[in-house]
Amino acid sequence: MNSIRRALALGLAAATLAFGAQAQNRELTVASSATYAPFAFENKDKQIVGFDIDIINAIAKQQGLKIKVVNTPFTGIFGALNNGDVDLVISGVTINDKRKQSYDFTPPYFAARQLIALPKSSTVASLKDLAGKKIAVVSASTADDIASREFGKTSPNIRRFESTPLIISELAGGGVDAAMGDNGVIAYRVAQNPELKTIDDKSFPEEGFGIVVKKGDKALLDKLTAGLAAIRADGSYNTIYKKWFNKDPNAR
């Protein structure tokens, strides 16, 4: 009887190891919204490039992971993760308590704040000054959350769009009075529109972008976390940061 149990145990262990090897060799699908320059966007050859893409590629190389990045609209990015269509998300996703209830995050890989874009002629100096004005945000983004808390989720003045280029286009075209989003991408887009400017409301807290996995996917989370720590330690992270932002990263 003992020999039968030992054989079963050995068989189970072998099956577990085989499954682990398959998981290790499996290509992981990474979702990123490629409308988010300089974090993720399509270059002239229709390749997805950017800070987020370089970071996840460096982590994958360090951890020996095979990955494939797929362009996924931000409005559907969490649904894709929930449905198992993708294995992880890197797309300028702010870590917050609400999202942590449903997903697991690596430590922050980027320190961010919200930034408000305005016409150069605007006298708005803070978020509160936008009361009664039309504001463009990316749907389901941190900016959407902030505007909804400040002015009411059902406010007709909050105009929701699928991507940052769309909210900046709407602002530049006069369809809204302001656009709000993450500092890195808003600053990048406004720099390309000389008729616009940005303001930094000091009440906005510092935020962290994290890589997202399904709740409880500890094995993958541990690999991503270890990989992120390793590229910070070996200088790869600093090199990537300087490439996209032309400055050293803030110490964290």
C-alpha cells in the first residue's frame, strides 16, 4: 500500500513540475494601450514602443519570460485581464485602494501626478476653478475618478473619451475647457500643441504606476516584482527612464 502511495505522490510531483515548466515556457500576453505616448504608442512602423514597453521587456529578459504585447484600449484593459485574454497589464495604471481590491500590483515603476491641460488664455489655476466648466478625461482613469469625486460622477460637464490623444484633441478644438490626466503623457501631448499649457494643482497626491496581474496570481507577480527590483539595481531602469524623459528618475 505504501509503495502505491509513493508512486502516486511521485506521479503527482512529476505532473506538477511538468505543469510548472509549461507555464514557464508559455508566452505571456501583455496588454498596453498604445495611445499613451511616451509610455506606449505605435511608431511609424506600427510597432508598439515606449517607456512601459521597454520596462516590461527588460523585466521579461531578466526573468527569462516570453511575452507578447497587444494593443488594448484602456477602457477594455481590465476586462481583458478578467477574461483571461491577457496575463498582465502595463499601461500607466495607477495603484489605488479601489483597484487593489480586484487586482494585484507590483511596486510602483513610475511616480506620477495628475496634470491639467488648458488653453494658454485660461485663467484657471486649480481643479476647483473648473467648477461649471467642461473637462475631458479618459474613461475609467484616475482623472475620471478625481473629476467624479469633485464634481459628481453624473456631471454633464465631465466628458469621457477612450484615449489621451482624444482628450487633447477635444481641448485643442475648443470642445472642452480643460483636459486632465497623468503628468507624463499630458506634458508630452501639450508640448506638441503650442496653444495649450499645463497647471499642476498642488492638492493632487503623488501616485505610482504598477504592473497589474489577476488577484492571487502570486507566481507571476513575484517574478515581475523580482525583475523590477533587478533592473533598478543593475541600472537598466535608469537608462530606460533617461531615454524617454531626458532626466534621472526621482528617488523612491
